[in-house]
Amino acid sequence: MGLWKGAWYLTKHELTKDGWKSLFTLLFVGYLLLFTVPLLKDVASGQRDVMLNWAMDFIYLTLLPCMGFVLNQTMMRYWKDNSYTKKMAYWRTLPISSKQIAIGRITHLTIVLVITQLVFFILQFLILRNMGAEISVLHFVLYAIFWFGYSLSMAVAYVYWEVGHSGKMYFLFNLIYIFVFLAISISLTYFKVGNIVSASLQAIDDGHWWIAIASIAVSVIAILIGVNRIENRLEKRSYSA
């Protein structure tokens, strides 16, 4: 089986397996909209509630990448039953290479992320406009592209720990990830440095459209590096439960 054919086979298998469970991911999108729309409306209208700056950054930095993962029992119980390790152990017995597994997993991630963030940002924009926020369509599209690029880059790191390590290590990585970005978000607010979400939208409003292109370029590099690292990790890791 050719490289891309094998990778796409795995992607289709996972997408088919997701099925109706994808609805839980869309509920997660709705959950994020509930919290982000009021905060972003304040940003777009020029209001600066310093106490809420950290919350907006924290939500975007930590949760936007999670939109690339379908919420299901396997994901929720990974720490307990090490389900991804068992899945990788089974896949390694098939006539499929580690590189095909890496490409297939990241392709699946990218497709889910594109769909969920498309829904998220379209609804976010429509709700904001309905609430009276004056946001340019072009600027918001570039803003969405910027955050999609960031999300994809970070989600690739998630995948590396997901398929390349035990459930407990993956869980530990998630905790470290959360605390690091919580510290960054609070520090930016405490030292009055600024707000990343607000700064990204303002930069695009000021004509710095290139940050969206740069974000996508970084995500492409992250994918290339990620495929290589995941492939190597799958070759070397232990698959004992």
C-alpha cells in the first residue's frame, strides 16, 4: 500500500468511526462560543477589562487546539485504560508503516480542526455582528486564519504525546501545558503587557495581515517536523500497557 493511500485509509477509518460522536465536539464548540463571544465583543468595542484579559488568552491558547480532537470515550478514558497505546500496538501489526500512521493521524486532526473552527469562527462572527460589533469581514477572516495556524501547530504537539506515549504521560503533558499557559496569561495581565487575542485582532486591523500567513507557515513546518518525530517515536516506543 502506497504512503498516501495507507495514510488516507487510516484517516477515513477514523472519520467513519467518529460518526455521530462528532456531535459532542460541536457541543464543545458551542461551549467555547458561550465564553468567548462576550469577551471578544469587549475587545472589538475597545473596552479593556484588565481582569478578563487573562481569561480570553487562556481559553484561546489552551482550548482552540482541542477542537482538532473528537470528544469520545477513548479520549476521556485515555489516562485510565491507555487506549491509544493499545490502538497503536494493533496498527503496528498491520502492513502499515509508522510514517503512514503519523500522516494519517495528522490528516484526521487537520480535517476535524478545519470543520470545527470553521463553524466556531463563522458563528462567532455572526453573533458579534448581531450584537452590534463593527468587525471587518476580511480582518476577521485573517484573524481566524491566524488562530487556526496556531491551533494546528499546538495540536500536532498534542498528537505527538497522544500516540507516542502512555496515557499517564499524555495526561501529565496536558497538565503542564495548562499550567504553563495559565501562568503566561496571568503574567501578561499582571504586568500589564497586553492581551494576545486583542493584539492579534488589532495587528490585523492595523494592516499587519502577514501574521496570518506567518501562522500558517509555522503550522506547515510543525506538521513536517511532527510527522518525522511521530514516525521515529512510533518506531522506538514501548507498547506494553
